Amino acid sequence: MTLVANPASLNFAPQAVNVASNSQTVTLTEGINSASISSIAVTGDYAQTNNCPASLTASQTCTVNVVFTPTSEGSRNGTLTILSNATSSPMVSTQVSLSGTGTNATPSPFSFTPLNNVDLSSVQVSNAITVANTNVPSPISVSSGAQYSINGGLFTSVASVVSPGAQVQVQVTAAANFSTAVSAVLTIGGVDSTFTVTTGTQPVVQGGFTPLTGTAPSSVQVSNPITVTGTTIPAAITVGSGALYSINGGLFTSAPGVVQPGDQVRLQVTTSSAYNTTSSAIVTIGGVNSTFSVTTAAQPVLQGGFTAVSNAAPSSVQVSNPITVTGTTIAVPITVSSGAEYSINGGPFTSAPGVVEPGDQVKVEAAASTAYSTAASALVTIGGVNSTFTVTTAAQPVLQGGFTAVSSAAPSSVQVSNPITVTGTTIAVPITISSGAEYSINGGAFTSAPGVVKAGDLVRVQLTASSAYSTTASALLNIGGIETKFSVSTGPQLQQVVVTGGGGAIDIATVLILAFLALLRVADLRRAMLVIPMTVVALGALLSAPARAADDGGWLSNVYGGVRMGGSSSSLTASKLTADLQADGYQVSAADAERSSVSGTLYVGYELPRNFAVELGWSYLGRTRAVLEGLVPPDLNQLLADAAHIVRGSGDIVSLEARYRWELAPRIAVDLRGGPYVWITKTDVWVGGVDALSRTDDGLGYTLGVGSRYALGKHLGFGISADYFSSTSQNHLVQVSATAEYHF
């Protein structure tokens, strides 16, 4: 096995001439024998270093690192040769081919032609230069403020690369001043060249603007013309804020522009709105400034002044005394402050700016403040002269007394406040009420519409309490800007008070146990195991068979017993319970009324002639549970008594019934039952999950029932029964059950 080199060839990325590359690695591995390495050598523009020992044992490796340093451009190939021999073997040459490319990114020197006498701030583009004597893309960059373009593409200032033979141009903005040079330096592959742009000489302005005096305030004035000379290139023109210029009689503008040699320029300026005031405008042409000044005439005089008004009603409209315009021979402007109006010589009032003549009379109309003891002013300006008309309102009224808050009000109840008295004012004042409430003046009708009250009036507020418990509703009354509040709070809500009724002396578990013991008592074990599942499977079976005769033996043969298992329902509902309790004066509602429907009956009967019988029974008819919400009654015992009156009739029942059996076919009969019963009902009031109070009641009722019967033999019979129990006018019960009956 010979020495193996991996990889078998190395290909280096393009590398700049005379610049060493990163090294690449060749791994030498000996096979199953040992080998001696006699030499490791490279040819071409390559060099190597290695960590190989003089000999390699089986499976041992070493590495050779090769570096590429091209001495010229283009493809540069070489070979890595390793001479070795295995034990008792001739010399072996292992070769790795080497390849790479030498590159040159430094172009030949290049230069830009300078540009002279260019326009101020103009954008100038250089001549195109060619990137020569490179064979790979070269880095390119430009100095700050300049841009370059490659082969006519978009100009950019971002550094990039440029391909061999490409054409490059530089773009630079000329200086904003005359006779000023701006330079940009372009660098390609380390070679620099500068592009220089120089602006032309500064122009001369011939003549100057003549000042104007004695002008009207805020009037528009135009200057004499001046001429642009002393330059052969266009020059920039700008004008100061508030002024305009015109070139050769064209439109006036304030936007920066350009003038040509020989152009004539005029300025337009608006005079000051004040008298004896000078306004100036400066025009700049090619950096040369020229000023146009305008001075207004002397200020007019106002004869008299406005007399202040006091003790005015809030929001009332007041008109001033007149003042006369004097001391001027020209028309002057008039303005008035926001919210006020003026009238000239008795004409209509207006707030729009206008003009008055010498001798005109002016009045001002202003609205008094909506607040008491507050001054409102109107400022009229005539020819720059100000005069103020002031209106002050009267003192604020006083409310005597305040509304007493109402607590523990019934939800949704209408509440009327105590009266309060309006005092401390001699004028009528406005009255308003917040949404949802009403007010009454001196016992009149309640209203929610805005109105007016005077001193001495009595005011009441009417407000509907919240429909929720423990909630405050408020009404805000405003009299002459004074606010007072009437609050009504509802009482607390009854928190999960539960009333249960039913379950007297015997619960359902006891009835079930007694029924099961009765079955075991009247039947042997084998028959009991047969009867129990049949009570579930054969409840509705109605097969034809004759009923057992009632007089086939002694008196004991006329005795029978049975058990009924099923469910019961009640006529009591949440809405009915709510109506009954509210009729008793409770501010409560039944959020829920539910029953445990499991019921059972254990009975003993005696057969009489003509298919009649008498039965004594004990039944459990379930429990009634009601959740109440509302105001907590002061006497829970009374709530217990009233609730017991409503839910009684459920629980335990002892009945005495007459029965008639109508035999339809052999083994099939229909039983009709009816009679009185005694009910025993236990009622509990639970507060917060705790049984707070309880009581037990009893009474009389009547029951009616119907049922089917199927006789399995001489002793056993099964059927389905429906029984109606009427205990009170509020609570009626219906029981539907399966019946198992045994005859002795």
C-alpha cells in the first residue's frame, strides 16, 4: 500500500500579484505498511510547509500546507511532489496538482480636465477616463461631496468596484461663491486623480434704490429699477422676507431666481402697519446687497375713549359709547379683537377689517363673560391706535343649603331631594340638570329642560335610583354656574341566600332500604334475585294474564304490600316564587328554583270485595331549592316562615287511599287511587353556605293516582303509576314511578 495524498489537487482563488494567499492543506496517509518520506517539494509560484516525520507507520497521517504567491498575471500552475518508499519497495512519487490565477487591480494613471468660469452652485461632470492595465475589478471611491458614474450609469458616492476597461466620470457641485474652486478626488485601485471646478467672477449692480417717505401704513410700494452689470454669467438673486422683486417688468416674486447681465430689477414692499415707521427690503444679486427703505406717515389721533360697563348680566351683549377719529388726513384701517364687533357712524356691526375716514364715529359691541365677577374686553385698533372697551359681570349668586344624600333606596325607585334656596343675586340666572334627572322650581312640575331661576326660588331634584344593588346614582344641578350634587344609593344585595324545602322525618335512603327489606321478607333468595332485575327490565310489560282473586283464602290472603320507585316534579317555578315573596313585601327575586326529583313510596293494602281496596302508604317526594337575590330582610325568621308556606308539601307523606282495580284481561289491570295524606316538610334558610335557620311544618292534602299492573303469578305483580299530590295552592307535585307489589 503506497502513501495517499488528499486532496489530489488544490485550486487557489484569484490572487493579487506578489501577494501571498491563505494556505491550503494536503493530508498524507500511509496504508497498511510503514513508509519513509525522502522529500516534499513544490514547483511554480507555490511554497509549502509540513509537519511530516521521516517515516509514517500504517494509518499514520501528516499535513502539508501550500501557499500561492503569483509572480505575474494569468494562470499559474505547479505541482506538489512527495517521494516515499515502503519497506522492501522501490521509490514512489505522490503528486498533487496546484493551480491559481495571478491578478492585477491597480490601473494605469489617469487625469481629469479642470473646468473654469462655471456658474455658481452648478452641477459639473468631468471628462470620462478609462480603467486600463487591470485584469480584475478594482476598488473605486470618491471624496466627500462628489459622486462618480461607471459606463454612463447612475452617479453615486458609495464605494464599490470597477471592471477593467470601464469608463468613469466624476460629478461635483460648483461653489456658491464667485471665483471659488471645488475639487473632488477619485481613487481606483490605489491610483488618485483630482477633478477641479472654479466659478466665475462676481457681478456689479449699477445704481441704487431711492428711499420713500410719507407713505400710508400697510400700503404696497415699488422701487426704482437697478441694472445688473460687470459679469458675463447668470447671477443668483434673492430678496429679504416680506418683499418681492421683478426682473425686466415681469411678475413680482419672492422665490430665489437668476438674473442675466443687463437685466433691470425692481423691489415691491408693504409698508409698516404702524405710523412713523421705516421698513426695509434687501435684494442680493450675485452676493451684492442693495436696500430699499419705506417710511410711513405720522400717526392719527382718537378723540375720547370707551367707558367701561360694570355689573352686567353674564352673557349679555353690551354696546359702548362712540369715539371720533381725528388727527389724520387719510383713510386708516380698523380692526376689532375676536368675539367683538364695531359699527361706523351707526351702521351695522361687523367683525371684518375695514377703513375709517377722519371724523367717523365708532362704537364697539361685546358679549359679557359667562362667569360672574369677570371682565371681558374688546380691543379696537384704528390706524394703529388701540382703544379698549371693558365689560364686567355682576357677583355670583349663592345657593342656601345643599341636597341630602339618600341611602338604602330600593332599586329603580324614584327619589326626590330636599329643597335648596337661590340667594345672593339680584338677576335671573340659568338652571340646568344632568342627563337622567329632573328639577322642580317652587313646587312646580319636574323638568329636565334648561330654565331660569331668581333669588328666593326653592329647587328640588328628582332622580331614579340604579336598578342594581349597592350602586350610587347622582344628579348634577347647575344654577348660575354653581354646581351641587344629589346622590341616591341603593341597598346591598342578598348574597346567595338559599331556601330549601322537603325532607321531613324520612329521607329517600330510608325508603329504599325499607322497600328492599320488604322484598326479601316476602320472597326467598332465589325469587328475590329474579324480582330485583325484573323491576328494571319489565317496568312497562303488559302481557295478558288474569288478576289474582282477592278472596281465595283467609284474611291474610287479602293483605298485600308494595314499593314505588321513580321521580317527582313540582309546579313551583322561580318566577312564581318571586311573585309570592314580593307579594309578601320582600325586595327579592328567585334567581333559580330546582328540585331533587328522586322519590319513592312504601305501602300496605287490604283487598275489599268488588275489586276495591284500602292502602296505607309512606312516600318521599324530594326537596325544593330556591336561590334568592335582593335586599337582606331585617327578620330572617319571617323569611323562613313565608318561604316554608310556599315550598311546603314536598318531603315526607303518609297517605290513606281507596283503590279500585279494573281488570282489563288476564294478568292485566288498571288501578285507580285517591285519598287524603299528611305531609311533613322541613324548610331551611342557608346564608353563605351555612344552615342559618330551619323549621318543620305538616299539613293535609289529597292525592289522585292511576297505574297499570301486570301479574307475574299468584303473588307478584309489576306496573307503572302516576300520582298527583295537592298540598297547597302554591305547590303541586306529580310522581311517576315503577311499582312492585306482593300479595300474601
